Amino acid sequence: MRLLSSFVLVAMLGLVASTPAPQGESTGNPACSIWLDVRDDMQSGLFNGAKCENGVHKALRLAFHDSIGFSQSLTASGQFGGGGSDGSIIEHSAIELTFGPNGHLEGIVEPLRALAIKHGVSFADIIQFAAAVGVANCRGAPRLEFMAGRSNSSQVSPPRLVPGPGNSVDQILSRMADAGFSADETVDLLASHSIAAQEGLNSAVAGSPFDSTPDVFDTQFYVETLLKGILNTGPTTGFAEKLSPLPGEFRMQSDFAIARDPRTACRWQALTNDPVLMSQAFRAAMVRLSTLGNDRSTLQDCSDVIPIPNSNPSPPTLPGGKTEADIEASCPDTPFPVLPIAPGVAPPIPPVAV
Ligand code: HEM
């Protein structure tokens, strides 16, 4: 009897230990345990209790700006092409944060530097980890992959590898192609601008978001970027700023142009009413972006430490007061999808606290 109960107990313990926990409460890989502590520390401090707000937005932007320092053409010409997702934006912040497109990132670089040192993990890993954990705090987001084990030693990224909002579509697509991303993947990655706002392009309206729902990972960014621009968000026009369709919303030149360019407009439109495609395509592109310049076979898969994001029950809509006539449809072969119109007139969109 005693033997039997010990057996049952051991079996039960085994079962408990091997059952994957929801919300990433434990990890199946002992080498990943350290990341449970880092995650809890990050969620309670940097992300203000697991919220989808400015800290998360900045962490995701930082992950892009670290990784995109990777150029196949520079390498092919015999120069240093950058280490990709190598943590150089933290290790060499004194230089890289002077690059024009890296403005307003110091507020995330310093807390992540401190967290990495405190927990003894690499700068490169903490950047991608913060993006994955942070994105999981946003309703509707995919649960991103997290691979651990990037080196903690990097060289300064070559300059001019981070695309800017004043760049032409040609410049952006060729820069992204040089890092290994197709035009479709570039559009897919811009799903990030669904949980995003600006600070540096027009400081008079710092915190103005790129869509009406900056705390939800949803397709509204793709929908609203195609609406006719009718107003200035602030008292003056900022750098690379285009007219916005909605009070409080900010539209940057590059998003405006990519939404309407023949090479990217049909992918853009396909994402306006397909949250599943948006989520899956963003996840797939982030798998590649987050490990650029690394040998994946040397990394450990610690994705089960990443929380499981809540779903977003709200369907894509046209903002209240707009109709399909306000859409600048730019994919000639496919009609713009019919979307429900939100009731009433859309109220001004409040700024994100920055
Ligand atoms: C490809 C061309 C891209 C351009 C030209 C671009 C440009 C910009 C600019 C100018 C801002 C505003 C920064 C500020 O004033 O604070 C911004 C914000 C942001 N970007 Fe991008 N971006 C691009 C792609 C991406 C990608 C691929 C990601 C991530 C995967 C990303 C993530 C973000 C996020 C999350 C923010 C919001 C930051 C915040 O709210 O503080 N961007 N981007």
C-alpha cells in the first residue's frame, strides 16, 4: 500500500513537472530557468506590471535597431557588415545612439543594460527577450520565439544601416533586402507600428501613436494608414510627417509611402483585415530578425518563458465617421475589403505617456 502510494506520488510529481505550464510559469529546459527571474523582474519594473505601453514600444523598436545593423553587401565588399542581433546598441551606445534614426532609445538602453548585468545575461539576449516579453503584454500579439545564448561581445555597427522615416521606399526596401528581408517581410515587420508612437519626429505632440489602438496588436495600423490624410497632428509639421486622418494620430512619411507603393501595397492591404496573417507573418519575420548574424544551432530555445498573449476580440473596423470613400486603395487587382464602420465619430486619440 505504502509502495503503491509512493508510486502514485512519484508519478504525479512527474506529471506535474512535465506538463507545460500556461503563461510560461516554468520552462522545459533547465538552461532557460534564469530567464524566468529576468522576466518577472522586467514585468514588474520596466513594463510596469506587464502593461503594453511605452516601455514595451521602445523595447520592440530597440530590438529592430540592434538587429538591422547587418549588411550582406558590406560583408561582400570585404568590410565589417555589422553583427546583427549582437547587443552592440547597448555595448557601444555612446556611438550608436548618436546615429540619427536611433533617437530616443536611451530610456530603454540603460534599464536593459542594468538588467542584463544584474542577471548575468548578454546584452544581445536581453534586447530580444525584452521585445518578446513586451509584445506578449499586448492583446492580439503573437507569442514570439526567444532563443538565448547570443555572445556578449560585439563591434560597433557600421553607420547608416537603420532605415529612417524620411527614406524613400526604394531606400527602405533595398536596405531591408541587404539584411535579408523581402518587400512582403518588410510590410509584415511594420505590424510593430501597431503598438507604437513617436517622440522625436514632432516633439510638440510626443506620444502621438501611429494608430488608434497603440496598446493592442491589431490591424488598425494597416487600415488607418490607408485613410486620406486631412489634418496636422500638432501645431506645426514635424520631420517626415504626413497629414493624419484622425486627430491625435501621427503618420510618418515612410509608412504612408510603403502603404501605397506598387511593390508593397497589396501585402499591406491583405493585412488590413486578417489579424491571423498579421500575427503569424510578424512572428515569422521576427524569428529571422531576432537571430540575424547568429548561428541558431548554438542557441537554446527558451520560448516557453515568454508569456502567452491575450487575444483581441475586436474585429478590424473603419474608424467612426469614415467610409470606404476615405480609403486610398492602392492594390489595383484586389478590391479593398468591406469593413464594419465603428459607431459615432472617432474621438481624438490620446497620446501614449512617454
Ligand atoms: C522599415 C522601416 C522603419 C522605419 C523608417 C521606422 C521608423 C520609426 C520612427 C521614425 C519611429 C518614431 C521614433 C520616435 O520618434 O520616437 C518609430 C517607432 C517605432 N518603431 Fe519603427 N520604423 C521602421 C520599422 C520598424 C520595425 C521593423 C520595427 C520592429 C520590428 C519597428 C518598431 C517600432 C516601434 C515599436 C516604435 C514605437 C516606439 C515608441 O513608441 O517609443 N519599426 N519607427
